[in-house]
Amino acid sequence: MRKDFTSRRRAILGLLVVLVLADCSLAAYSWWQASAPRATQQELDRQGLELKLLRADIERAKGIEQNMPAIQKDCDNFEKSLLPASTGYSSVLEELGTIAQNTGLQISNENFRHKDIPNRELTEVVLEATISGNYASVVKFLNGLQRSGNVYVVDGLGLASENQTQGLPDILRLSLSVRTYFRSRA
């Protein structure tokens, strides 16, 4: 009987040690959880807003992806509408001359520079020229460029040297830089 009591006592002590160890480990885990930084409501709101913005970006990207074939078709049609490089230079000079004549301007010192655009079979052409006329003529000329069926980008418009217009009242002499594009392929 004494032996039975000793084994019971050892079992109870062993069980008590296991319970104390479990209690200590649960206390340590609880302390670790309590000391871990928690997100405040403001932080949660900020993260929710960020998530909402990211989802909106994903939706926009999906819409862009769905529209890509139509956009590519529009770009191809635009490129087909450009003047061919073989006749583009003379066509541009003719059109600019017609616009200048209709608006009362004079164009001089035309100078072309071109640069091929790789992988697009396009040529970027920059025309630098000097235009002379009154203010109203310059405005009408720029309006004519804007309304043209061809693509013209006015990169620069600045006062040119005054030596040819001295003595002529209300005449502006401007340096003009216009960019356009030609198709390199047929």
C-alpha cells in the first residue's frame, strides 16, 4: 500500500509539473501577444483605402487590356494616314506655302532635318523656317496648321533677327520649328 501511495504521489507531482509548465508557456505566449504591435483603427482605415485604390488600379488595367486591340487598330490607321516619305517633303512645303499665302505670311529659310524612328517604320521630320507677317497673320497661320489634315506639332516659335524687318511697322519676324511624321514604308 505504501508503494501504491508513492506511485500515486509521483503521478500527481508529474501532472502538477506538466500543468505548471503549460501555464508558464501560456503566460509567455499571452505576454508576447500583448506586447506585439497592434494596428490602430486609423492604420486599418489607411490599409483599407490602399486596398481599394489597388483594386481600382487593377480594374483600370483590365479595361486598358480589353481596349488594346482597338487602340492598336487606331494607331495603325493613324500611321496609314501619314504622308509617305517619298512625297512628304514636297507636300509639306506646298501645304505650308498655301497656308502662308492665305494668311498673308512669308516663309523663308526652310530647313528639314529627319530622324528615323526604329521599329515603327516612321520618319520624324523637323522643319525650321522663318516666317514674316503681322500678328494676325501669324495667329491665322498657326490656326491653319492646327486645322490641317496632316499632323504638325509646333515645337518652337521665337523672335528672329530684326535686320530684314527694320523700317516696316507691325511686321514680326519669327523662327518656326514644326515637327511632322512620314511613313517610311509603302
